[in-house]
Amino acid sequence: MSGFAAQTLEKKLIDLNSSQQSIQTLSLWLIHHRKHHKSIVQTWFAELKKAKAVRRLTFMYLANDIIQNSRKKGPEFSKEFGAVLAASFESVAKDSDDKTLGSLERILAIWEERQIYDSNDIKSFRSSLTLRKNQQSVKDVNNSSKTNDLKPNEAKEAK
């Protein structure tokens, strides 16, 4: 395995795809370099925020894999990720569809069941998803009321 450098991680994150093999391979490499956990999480979070919406869930799957598989070796990753997960869930949920929100909720349910994080942390992470769902509901209501206020021909054009 090659040595660790933040630039190498950035490249690996760009090349990351949603396949289980891709996620597990990168996860193992990162766990191997766990002494750099602060830099790893900082780089992961920065790249997550830059990633297109369709790729952000893959970043969360990677974090999930790292957090769960590094527990036996030490708490450094769960603590370090814990500091950015609320903002991460919010960032991923921001432009997500219902399927992605369901996948994020599934990650949280697993963490809760396996006691990866305590219930207060899970509530905090979940509130980021709830915040997004509430914003989406308001957006849907606003869009439907705008459409309803239009004349029939304008409503067709608005859609």
C-alpha cells in the first residue's frame, strides 16, 4: 500500500464509485492510515461538500464503512467523523430525493442499532435530515400554490 498524502486521498475520492468494492478498498486503505485520521476526515468533508449531489451518498457510505470497520482498532475515526457528521448529513440531504433520504435514514438506524453513536448524536444527525424534509415540504407547498394562482394557460407553462 502506498503512503498517505492528502492529495492522494483527494484523487482516490474523485475516483471513488458507488460499488461495494470501491468503497471497501478505499476504506481499508484509510483505516490502514488511521494515524492521519484528522487529515483524512478534513479532506473527506471538504471533498463531500465539493461533490455533486449524486455522489454525496457514496461519501456517506464510505464514512459508514470506515467508522464501523475501524471500531476494533480504535475510536479515532468515530470521534473525528462525529464532529462533522451533522453538517455532512445536512449537506447530503440538501439536494436529495426521497430514496437518498431513505438511505441516509438507514445508515442512522444501523448506527443506532449497533450503538456506533449515542442517541443524542443520532438525534442531532437525524435533525439534519428532518430540516431538509421540512424545507422540501415548504418548497412543494409554495410551488403548488404558485401554480394554483396562475391562469390555466400559465399553469401549463409553469410546469
